[in-house]
Amino acid sequence: MCGIVGIVGKSNVNQALYDALTVLQHRGQDAAGIVTSDQGRLFLRKDNGLVRDVFHQRHMQRLIGQMGIGHVRYPTAGSSSSAEAQPFYVNSPYGITLAHNGNLTNVEQLSREIYESDLRHVNTTSDSEVLLNVFAHELAVRNKLQPTEEDVFAAVSQVHKRCRGGYAVVAMITGYGIVGFRDPNAIRPIVFGQRHTDEGVEYMIASESVALDVLGFTLIRDLAPGEAVYITEDGRLYTRQCAESSQYSPCIFEHVYLARPDSLMDGVSVYKARLRMGEKLADKIQRERPDHGIDVVIPIPDTSRTSALELANQLGVKFREGFVKNRYIGRTFIMPGQAARKKSVRQKLNAIDLEFRGKNVLLVDDSIVRGTTCKQIIQMAREAGAKKVFFCSAAPAVRYPNVYGIDMPSAHELIAHGRTTDEVAELIGADWLIYQDLDDLKDAVGGGKVKIEHFDCAVFDGEYVTGDVNEQYLDRIEQARNDAAKSTGQRVSAIIDLHNN
Ligand SMILES: O=P(O)(O)OC[C@H]1O[C@H](OP(=O)(O)OP(=O)(O)O)[C@H](O)[C@@H]1O
Ligand SMILES: NC(=O)CC[C@H](N)C(=O)O
Ligand SMILES: [Mg+2]
């Protein structure tokens, strides 16, 4: 779940891209990049680090041009080398740069095809560079000196035929325009919007609507599954359905954890979806533990706040902020490596003893994945003097790996994999534990004003919407990407790219 953005503006877009990336920072903390285009030339800056660390004044001054794209990265394929920061670049045809959120599931086959049939070289282990080369090849075979929207859409259609997995993409064709497209299952999110200026209309494509809001753009809509939007450098906008068949199956985990609550995703307010998660969870507590004896409901900041608040309201129990979050520590779940994640929980959260002393507390989190957070938090609650510590998760048990752009490649690293709820409760040290039911989660997200029938819920039910993920594939990515493999096997890929200092 990286963050992507593309802007076709009427004046330099560097600052707007930077600002949009800071708003999307919660989607990726490992690397950031921006590329702009001015009179047929490209200007790039990308590196490992947070947005504020990657771009200094000298970089910003060099990023000139009225259109550009940007990326914040949370690696889910390849390595975390700075060579795999995005956007990626190929010089032919036209000079194309691309930023990708998601993960391809047939990258090995594509890599072979790219070299053996398309005669293209890929220099990193990133699936996004492969995706860029597929798109570039399909545009090149149109053999046009000046590509039209028809050529761009035809190339996207071919990408849909060749690529499997989850992908929301922005790509810039130097001198021509920016295209955004979404995989035929709409697994990863992407929206577009516009802003009126004295010089004319400007367009933005972004992972989440919150980036549009903050920069004064109004949301036009989400891209449909398989759809593409193409905005020419001079500001003409075209959209086209590029997939032969498509099914709306957005990733439900976006609503649980990944997205910001102030985003509208596929027409659904993430905030409202989280409130409904809290409501449903309260109903389940009342059903299963009618004599719960809870004195106080305490959220684990940040993401669970919204659902915990509504849960407390619905239960009629006091809601208290028992943990204070250090605002200078980022999200722990998306940090690379278990050691960093574990250390950060303690640095990030501290208990206010008086909210715990002598009380039966219900701790609420949005999800339990590896169990890193809840284990430590429960211990902190006990050290602060809690009588009993109950635990609730606004999402069901995470039991299966994610292969579409969330870095959960290894089932064995998931605390609930192969365990019952009671076993997990014991392992994390809770007096009891309640998980949300999957049907309730689906209803919380897809049962509001805007109805969504189908979701990618693979991490909860093991059903992979692209239909190409089997045991063998899961075994392979587990071997390649478990925490131990990542810490020993980092291949350093050299950067062959645009000037980047
Ligand atoms: O079981 P785990 O493997 O610990 O993962 C789940 C936890 O990680 C996330 O928090 P994170 O600190 O990333 O971000 P937040 O501040 O947005 O809640 C999530 O909100 C849970 O608290
Ligand atoms: N989280 C993502 O969307 C990652 C994009 C891409 N697969 C990468 O690893 O860079
Ligand atoms: Mg959290």
C-alpha cells in the first residue's frame, strides 16, 4: 500500500506533489520520489526516507515543470534498496515514468517475457519496474511518433491482459500526459479530481481523496475496476474502460487500517466504516459477554480510535485515552523488520496509569496482525495496574498472507495463523479476546449508503480474487520475503536512472 499521485497543472507542480505525498505518508514510510517533466525533459528525485527527509530545497528547485508524478513506498516486492524507490523510468518510447501501488502475482513470468520476447532490460528486483516495462512495450508496439489517447488506452488494455495482481498506477509520458489506471479487480484505490485556477483547470490523480482535499482539488470519482484516465499535458481529460471483464473487489483492509479516516474510498467514508465497525463489535460483545464488567474502553492509537469511540458509545461504557502516542514515531506495522517494529511500540505508546489502576479495561485495536502491538500493550496495561485486560479487534483474525500490496507474505508470522481465538488470547496475555466477524466487517464497509457487494478479504478468508494464487505460490513468497530472508538476502541493485542528487 504505497501512495501515488500525479498532477497535470498550469504552473510548476513540484510543491503540490510534495504536499500530496506528505498527506499520503501513512501509506509508505520507506522511500519517496517525485519526477516532473518540462519541455520534454525529466527531473527526478527519489531516495529512501520520509518525504521531509528526501526532498531538500535544492531538489525542489530542480523539479520544474507543469506535470509530474510522485510516490511514497512501503516495499512489498524486491528489496528496500533506494534503487527500488519510485517513480521508475524507461527512455523508450517517449520517456515514461511510473509509480505503482500494489503487487503483481505473475512477476516471474513477466520478467522472462520482458527479456525474451520484448527485449527489455530490468535492472532491479522491483515488480513495479516490470510493470512499467510491460506498459512501455505495449505503447511502443503501437509504433506512433505521437501517441493519442487511443494508443495509451490500448496499451493499458494489454497491461490488463498480461499482468495479474493488484495495481493502481500513475505513469507520465514525457511531453504528452499522465495516465492513471486500476487493476480489473480494483484491489488498490485510486481517485481523480480537479481544481480551477485563473490559468485553467488542473487535474490530480491520487491514492486517496484526502490528498485532493488538502490541496483544494474536488473529487471527481474513483476509477472503476480496469478503468484508465488520461490527462494530456494541455489539460484534456479522457477516461476509458480498458478491461474485458472486471469485478469490483476493493481491499477491505484499506478501511480497517491502511487508509486515512478522512478519505472517501469507492464512495465509502472510511471514517463512517470504522464507526460502524465499532458498533458491530459492541453488539458482538453484548451477545457473547453480556456480563462483561468493562469499566473503561481504551483505544490503541492511532487507527483504532474511531471504532473504539463508537464501540464505547454503543456499550454505554466510558471511553478514555489511556495511551499517549509519540507523534514523532511513524506507523509501526509498516516498518521493515520485526526488531524495529517491536522497539517502536514502546517508544510510540505510553500508558496513563490512572486510567488503568484497579479497573477492568477493554483495549481496542483495528487489527491484530503479528501481535507485536497487542502483546506489549497488554503488558503495559497490567503494569499500570489494570485488574482485568480484555481485548477487541475491529477486524477478524488475520490468518492468511497478503499478495496484493500489503507486506504480510508469511503465514507463519501471523499470530492467528492456525490458532483459535482462545489460543491467541492466551498468547497475547488477554483475559478474553473478541474479533469482529467477517460478515459484520463487510457490512460495516459495504453496507452503508454506497453498497459494495464484494471485497478482497484474502487476509481473513484465504480467498484470492485474482484466482492465480495457490499453495505453491504462497510457499515461494514466504521463502523469499519472510522477516529472516529480508534481513539476510537484500540484493543491492545499482541505480541506472536519471540524475538524482
Ligand atoms: O499486530 P501487529 O503486527 O502489531 O499489527 C497491528 C497493529 O499495527 C498497526 O498500528 P501502527 O502502529 O502501524 O499504526 P497506527 O498508529 O496507525 O495505529 C495497527 O493499527 C495495529 O495497531
Ligand atoms: N506497497 C506497495 O504498493 C508496493 C509497490 C511495489 N510492489 C514495491 O514493492 O515497491
Ligand atoms: Mg495501530
